[in-house]
Amino acid sequence: MFQKDFKPALRFMVVSDIHYKDEPCVEEERMAKALQIAYRLSEESESYKKLDAVYAVGDFANSGTETQMRKFKATLDKYCKEETQYCLMMASHEYHGGGVEKAHELFKEIFDIPVDNHRVINGFHFISMTCSHACEFEDDKVDFAKKALKEAREADPKKPIFFFQHPHITDTVSGSIYWADEKFYTTFMDFPQVIDFSGHSHVPINDPRSIYQKHFTALGTGSLSYFELDEFDKYYGTVPPNKADCAQMLLVEADENGRVRIYPYDVLTDNFFPFVWEIDEPWNPESFKYTDARYKTDKAPYFPENTLLQVTDVTDKGFKLTFSQAKSDDEYVNDYKIVVKEKATDTIVKQSCLWSEYYFYNMPETLSITFDDLDSGKDYTVDIFAGSFWNTLSKPVSTEVTTK
């Protein structure tokens, strides 16, 4: 729930990568549910009962058709109250239907808001940018951003400036190597009070690397459609099984002193994730908590003594391995590295990796993986290492198996 000792002067929600389609789709239900939840939680708050704004950070439409845009507008009209401002921006998927110019025409006709937007809500500056084309920005967009940022800083240099665009800022949050644009990075360096929100990657918001702080603050905004994760060593690729069991949003509060609280929320199960990101001095990088120092202080996960480790379905070519999840004193376990060695030579014949499925609010208690393409009648050792988000590994749990 919202922190009871925090007295907001502003509250807003952020979603992205919603992907409305021409035909009826589950994303419509999820967007409606997200809005209803945000209002319910606001009304339940003891100190502040308003939802001041809703920001949809691009790819709200799957292919940018008029039908999709009008359906999204209808959802906003039905569920947003008069007190709530909304703002959207466009990127690659909105341009699929007929290109940039056509998308801009439809956007202006349907939503009647500028594609690039600078507004003040309850004394806080909100700046949003639509991509020039695909998921990239041209120099005129940077010029617009610089002007708006200077105006916001002149108004109050210690207040957060909330900034929104679809692609991540390169080399910031998880997902920002591939699903990103670097254009605003050096501009933001002069404005440490920027708190930037971006999507595009579909990386889960409860990945602790979905908040980044160095010269400024950046956050990933997840998806209401499907998960994708920007790690390439998993045996099923970057898109996990059950990818569509996905609906996450951020709820953000700020108080009259400019302090900020960010709450990752699971829309599917209607639950706060079990942590809050706190920014007490957004203008002061020396106060930042969510920096790369986390790679140096993180504790390794561990397997408890009663860990299940079971080998089944043994054939002449392979076997199935089932094991219970490891524990972490900090946040979730990120993934598991599994090493299969030929026992006689102690040489690696298989390496694989799979996620803990931390992105589901109700994580599975056990995980399974099947190995094949082994030699028949041989003895193998199997080691499982639990990995944190910060590149630390647990001590392994181990077993042996002999193929038929």
C-alpha cells in the first residue's frame, strides 16, 4: 500500500506498451482495470485521494490504426475522471498503420493534444516527447526538451522534473542496450532532477534494474501486453514462456517538498510489488540510492537446506531436472545457471540458463528444464547456481545422473 507517513501533493500512474488491436483484445480489459485500481487506491489513501494524471508512454496502439486510437480514447473517456489529466506519446507501433504524418494527423484529431507536451500539474513540470520516426529522435526534439527543462528548473531547481518518452535512454535501465535511443542522455546530465519514464523493451518493472540513477533518474515502465527481457543467454530466448501473463504499471507520488515515491504494481493480481523506490533529493545525485554501487553490495542468493532437486524422465539422450527456488535476502533471484559435466572427464557438455519467473507476482515454487542431445550410458554431474540481478552467484546445489 502507499506509505502512510508520506503526504502526497501529486499522484499519477504510468503505463506503456499496451498494444490495443482492431479486434477485441485483453489489453483493453487490462487498461480499464489499471485505471480502476489506480482510482480505488487513491480513494483509499488517508492523506490524498486524487489521481492527478495518467501517462501512456507509447505503443498504446499495436499498429496505429484509427480504430485502435479511437478505442484507446474511449477507454480514457470512460474511466478517467474530470480531475485527471492524461497524456500520450507515439513511437514505432503507432507509425505502423500509415507512417509518421498519418499518425500525427490521427493523434491530433482524436486526442487533441500536442505530440510533444510540456505542462504543469500541481506545480510539477511534466514533459513528454513523441519519437521523430520509429523509436528515434531528431535534433529538433532535443531543442524542445532543453527549452522545457530549463523552464522547469528555473521554476524550482530542487523539484523533480517528470519526463516521458517511449524508448529507454541508452545504457540506463534494464532493456536499454537494444530498446533505446541515446539522444537525450547528455541533455539530462545537466538536469539531475529529471525522473525519466520509458518503455519499448517490455522488461518487468519489478526487475530492480528498472530504476537507474547516475546523472539523473530513469525508470522502465513495463507492459500491459507481454513480457520481453533483455538477456540473451536463456534457453528459450528473450521472450519467456507465458509471456502474455503480463500487466504492470507504476504509481508515483510526490510531496510538497519534492520528495518522490514510486510504487511498482501488478495489475493482473491487483497487488503492490513488495518494495518502494524512494527519491528524497531528486536534484542531488550524491543522495541517489539506486546506482551501480548495487553491483558491489549485493548479497548472493542461497539454496536452503531442504531444496528440492529431482531428476526424472531419464532417456538415452537426456533427462528432466526439477528444483525449488533459491532465496535472496535482498530482492528476487533473477535466474539460474545450470551446468552439466561429463563425470569422468569433468568437462562441460551443456550449459543453460532460465529465469526465476520473478516477473509473475505469484512466482512458481519449482522450476524445470529438460536436457537432451547427451550420450547414452554415461555419468553426468549437474550443478545449479542461483544468480542475482547484480552478477553474484550462489553456491551450487548438485546431483548426478546416468543416461540409459
